[in-house]
Amino acid sequence: MFQKIVIIGGLAGGLTAASWARRTSAEVSITVVERGLEVAYSECGLPYVLSGEIGSFEQLVRYTPQEFAARYNVELLTGHIAEAIDPRQGCVEVRSASGGSRVRLYYDQLIVATGASPAMPAVAGLNLAGVFALRHLPEARTIDFYLRNNRLRSAVVVGAGWLGLEMAEVLVARGLRVTIVERTSRLAGFSGEICSAILEELTAQGVRVCFESELLGIDGIAGTVSRVSTRSGEYDADIVFLATGVRPAVELARGAGLRLGAGGAIAVNERQMTSYPDIYAAGDCSEVYHIVLNRPVYLPLGTTANKQGRVAGINAAGGRAQFRGVVGTSALKVFSLEAATTGLSLEEALQAGYRASRIVKRSISRAGYYPGAERLIVEIVYDEATGRLLGCRMCGREAVAKRIDVAAAALYAKMRVDDLLQLDLSYAPPLAPVWEALLIAARSCH
Amino acid sequence: MFQKIVIIGGLAGGLTAASWARRTSAEVSITVVERGLEVAYSECGLPYVLSGEIGSFEQLVRYTPQEFAARYNVELLTGHIAEAIDPRQGCVEVRSASGGSRVRLYYDQLIVATGASPAMPAVAGLNLAGVFALRHLPEARTIDFYLRNNRLRSAVVVGAGWLGLEMAEVLVARGLRVTIVERTSRLAGFSGEICSAILEELTAQGVRVCFESELLGIDGIAGTVSRVSTRSGEYDADIVFLATGVRPAVELARGAGLRLGAGGAIAVNERQMTSYPDIYAAGDCSEVYHIVLNRPVYLPLGTTANKQGRVAGINAAGGRAQFRGVVGTSALKVFSLEAATTGLSLEEALQAGYRASRIVKRSISRAGYYPGAERLIVEIVYDEATGRLLGCRMCGREAVAKRIDVAAAALYAKMRVDDLLQLDLSYAPPLAPVWEALLIAARSCH
């Protein structure tokens, strides 16, 4: 008898798990249950279709359900909702979204990849027409339809996280006057010089940013949104976009008694195993170990979902893989600017009990005399007690996302800033300066 | 009495040393002896002025001698030749290039930064008009003048190292038909798929590349070059550019009895100290420790010269700094292509006694659906016995030089390929794919 793997979720975590389970064993049976009708598309790509940078939603779809099922020899139940997990019986109760009776899918190994859903603020007006949150392809189609078929002039984006900034760019591209209202005084988690540089870019593109603006309510006229009230004032809005973070979708897991961990996400070990040894979790529904903080956190990101899915799939199919965790790397394009972060900010490092210090330096992306050299801001955070690097942030217009990777590797290796200074980083006048920004920052620590 | 530091050489190694000696101590006296009349310019930038990408040679000059001397409170003797070092007496014998008598400069600490000179092949015809090698600004001006004032149609570049490829690009930009003759079957040290990709780019730009073509001689008519003879055939040439590597300029050091090491360069320890404790060496005249090979090598590069100069300057001025060595990183632009390398090639790893294996993978620079995603080739070399990463090479059109840096950091930290796979590298659809090329390569190792 061959092992039977059931996977709940047909996006990054779930389908990566399915593909790696199949690569690990030709013989296991694999069934994927997905609520939606589309699978294997990039959620991260949705804003770029809405902005027009990518021509159609179809371009985000890597495989149709039929293609994926055939390629990986997987049973793919789209339009099916997993309603309960029974860990004692080892089965999942599933119902077709279009009605029909419940069926039980028995598993030897279960992978929960139920993802996350937008964390909606607790205010009135969320169900007015013109109020949106983005997560999946169907909502993106709805937003696109709404933008095409209504004469809209002003937009309010609630939340200046990375999705909020991406959506601000989308709405500018669609010709709207955009206001971002943000509870804190940060942009995408950045403070200080990098926050100022992002703000400058947003302002240059006509986006108004209101900091310290907690959302109080959304008002409408005849059922359609017209205004947003915040602690800092009221803003006209023909469309409102809520980008106030996400919550792990753990109803099923909670119902089954799986232990929940950081941020209410499913607790997992480094094999992506939950508190039940035959149940794995992967992707935005699960916590992830933070190597610099030395504890699990909730930090849902596409790359992490893919790595977790791979590890869960390999282990469920009888292989052996581990995911040691993240160092907190992410990157963002804001119009023509790139910003990237890895590790801890100064505030996070101080909160975590480090005797942390911060160095901020300005540098350039190529030799200063070479055409196209762009300014870079680099910030490193380190522990004064041990000299250990704790975090790095960068901002600029050239190869910033890939420049942060060297700091991510350094954090993984627990390097000290005096190790950074020794790094043999590439140099060629058209591609990089003799002293990389990171080295200049490291040179200034003592 | 304050310490007296004498530095021989006014380019990357020497002037970096001078600036860091001054930053380390406000009180030491610093004298720099430089043969040429110009200092503090980027040798690496010379090809880009010759190609027209940079408007003038002056743009490469960071400081005039007067500016540098004033800024760092340094005595700068340009147009002066150091003719001998007397370590017993602790002095350097110096003569003005324009004649005059020898003077003795006494030092407490000496820094030798005499650089390198082109390694000329042992063939006839080297002194024909139209035969050039490039190292310093004066030669670059001569080449520029020759290109402007002669009607040239065909050029031969001897040697397909990084300088040879850069000069081929220069000569194409100046409207010449260019042939590269190369002794081996490699381009800039790259073999296999990356060599093929570079060859394809060169060919698309009209450059002819002749491999396995050892130079036999250079022929001329009436004192001017007309033809190059190689083992693979003869090539018409109105101008010939020799890019057959460099040799450390160690005549002075040898005369003073300094121990020579790898590649005949000045042997140094990690404080850049030579076999005499009061004499340091830095830059292209000195060897460098190779962290992956675990031994000193001769690998003259601009970044290394800067790091060595900094360490020599700090130590000579009574501070304490060390340079732990290189992992062999370099990057190159070939027309619109970037190629970068770090660590060992398969051949070097096998030669060094590793049970080495190579993985080559193709990937992309952004999410596949995002406009402007460019193909990447990545190659990793690892030790099958321990799983340790030994080298990485990449080629493509977007952020390749900065993508290699993460592998350089991994080599410094002696990571295994299964560590690479754990790295938390940045992802955002416009900036990077979910699975970075390096991770895809690491995923394929077992």
C-alpha cells in the first residue's frame, strides 16, 4: 500500500509541497484540495497586473489545474472546501463549493497550506462598495473591474506596508489621486533616512502620505464609499484599499487541535511538522523560525512559503529536509526606488535585548565616474557587545535587492561587522564601486 | 619625535595607505613618492574613457596631487623615482624623473605600493608603432591619441582576460573590426556555458574570437604594425593591443632583499607586513591570501589593492588592522552582458585536491512574468566529500555582479551547499524570482 498525502491549499505553499512530494516519491498518492478554481498563480504578481505592467492575470498562472495535475501526477480538487480535519481518524472532510455532500479524504500525511487572509480593521463601512482588500486572484479581478467601470478620482490606501505602497503605485498608474494613511510614522517598516527617501519618491509621484493616522471609519453615500476618517483628519475617497496586514488562516488547524504558535500561526518544527507528527504545515498559515531573534515569528512571505512547501512535501513523501528559518529579508520596489531589509531594525534589536547600535552611510551603485551611478543609503545595526551584525537596510535605484542578500548571508553565518569588512565583494566600474556600501558601513563600526 | 612614513606609489594601494595612515594618526609625517605626474586616479576606469562612455580622463582623477596633499596633510613627490630601498639604514633613495641628484628619504615605516606592469610576450615586433599595452594614464592618453590620429580599420587584441575583453569593447566602440586571439579556449577565465554566452555576445557585437591561438610574432611595414602571427593563423592588424596579464613590479623590493612569494609578488602577512617588520606592501606588487585555496596567490585587483592599502596604512601609523584575504571574486561587463566569479573553478578545485563537482543551472533575474526578466546562468562548484561550496560563477544581464556577492560571503563563511539553500534571499517580482539562481543550483546538489 502506497502512502496517501493530502494537501489543503493550491497556492505557493501547497503546490510547492505537492511538486516536491512527487519529486521525492513516484509512488505516493497526492491529493490537493483548493477552495478556488485557479491554482499555481503568483499572488505577489497581482499588483503588477492591476498597474498594467503585466498584460493579463493569465500571465501570473504557471499551470492550469489540469496541467499541474498531469505534470506532477496529482489529484487536484479545485472548488473544494476542506471543512474539518480529524487527526484521530486521519481524514479531512471536504465539500464542493458548488454544493453536494461532504466526502472524507483519508491521509497518511496531511499538509496544511491554508494561507492567510487580510486582517480587516475593526471599523464601520468595510462593506461599502469601493472598499477592497487584496489577497487572491478573484479579488484582484473584482478590483480591476471596479477600476475600469467607475469614474474614480481619489483613492485612499490604508496602511503603508509593502502591499499598501504597491497598491499606491497601482492606483497612481490608474490615474487616481492617492492618499496613504498610516498608523505609525514608518513606510514599509523603514524609519529614518530610508523612510525619508521612500517618502520623497512617493511625494514626487504625487502620492500624499499621512502618518500617525489611525483609521476610525469609512463613510459612504448610497452604499458607496466617499470618505475615510482617521485620527489625523478626513480624506475623500472614491475607492479605499485596505492594506492593514494579514492573519494566518488557521480555523481548520485550530479546529483540529493543532498547536498554534507565533502570531497565532500553526506551530511547526524545522521539518515543518505540526504538533501532530503526521500533519505538516507550510506557507502563510504557519510560523517561521527567525534566526537572528532565535525564536519563531509570524512573517508570511512568498519565498518562505516556497521553502516551507518544499520541505513539507519532501518530508511528507518520506524524504528528509529541513528549513532552518529566515533572517527577515524582504525587498520592495516603490516606483523607481528599491528598498530592502534583512535582520533586525535598531528598535527590534533593542527590544530583543541587544546592546544595539546603528550606522547609516551614503554610497553609490557604480564607480563614481561611471555614467548611471546611483546613490545608495545603507544602514547596519550591530551588537556593540559582540560586534555581531544584527540587521541591514538599503535603499536606492540599482541592484539594492540583490545587494541586501550579502547581508542576509552574513546574518545566517552570524558574522561580525569586522567580518563584513573582510568580504571580497565584486568590483567593476560599470557594476559596483571599489568600496561597496556595506563595506563603507562596516568600516565605520568600532 | 613623530614617526615618519614613506610610501612608494601614488595609485590605489599607496594613496589608500596614505589616507588611512592619516586617519589613524594626525601626527605621523607621510611622504608619498610617485613616478608619474598624476595620482589618485582609477586605472580600472581607463578603458571606459577610451570607449567614450566617460567623457574625459580627468573624470577618473579623484584628487590632483595638490588636493590630496592638502586634504591628508601628506608630502607628495610626483615625478620622483624610488631607485633603491636600504632596509638597514631605513631609507629610500629617490631621484627626480627630470634629472637632479639622488636624495635619501629616511623612514620609520615604509609602504611599498609599486603596482604591476604589463607582462609582455616574448615575441618580435613589440616596438612597432601601433602596438600597445595599457596600465597607466599616460599610456591611455597615447592610445587615445593614436586612435584619433590614424585611419585604422582592423585591431587585434592579444589575450581574452578581462582587460582584453574590455579593450575589444573599446575598439568596437571606436569603429574597428576586432579580432581577439587567445592562447586557451577560455574567455576571462570562464569555460563551459558561461564562456559560450560571452562568446555569443562578442560575436553578436562583431568581435571575432580565435581560441588556441598562441602569439608567435607581430609584423610591420615601415615600422608600423600590419599583422599578427599566431599558431592558428595570421591576422591583419592596424593596431595591436597586448592584454597578456601583468607582473608585480618588484625590482625595488627584490633589490632590498624583501622576501617574494606567490607569483613573484612581495610576500606579506595579514597585517600587510613584509619580511622586514618596518616595511609593508600593498596593492598589485603584493601577494594576497586566498581563503578557499588556503595559500597566498598573486591576484592583483582594484578592490584588493584598496583593502591592502587601508590595512598597511593603519598598521604603519601605529593602528591595528588585518586583511584576511580574498576568495577570488571579480566581475566584468562585456557589452550588455555581466559575468562574475568567486572562489574556484572546477579545474582549480580539482587541482587543489578537492573531490569537486559542478552544477550548472539556468534561471532568471526577476519573476518570470515580470517585464524585463533576463536569463541567468549560474554554476556552482562544491566538494562532494564535505558538501562545502568552493566556487560560483554567473552570467546574465541584470545584477549579476551583486548576485555573486552572496556566494562570496558564503565562501568566506565556509558554507556548505545545504547552507546556501537555507539562505533568506530577497524576493519581489520586479527585482528577483522566488527561487534565486543560487538556490536553484544549491537545490540540485546532493
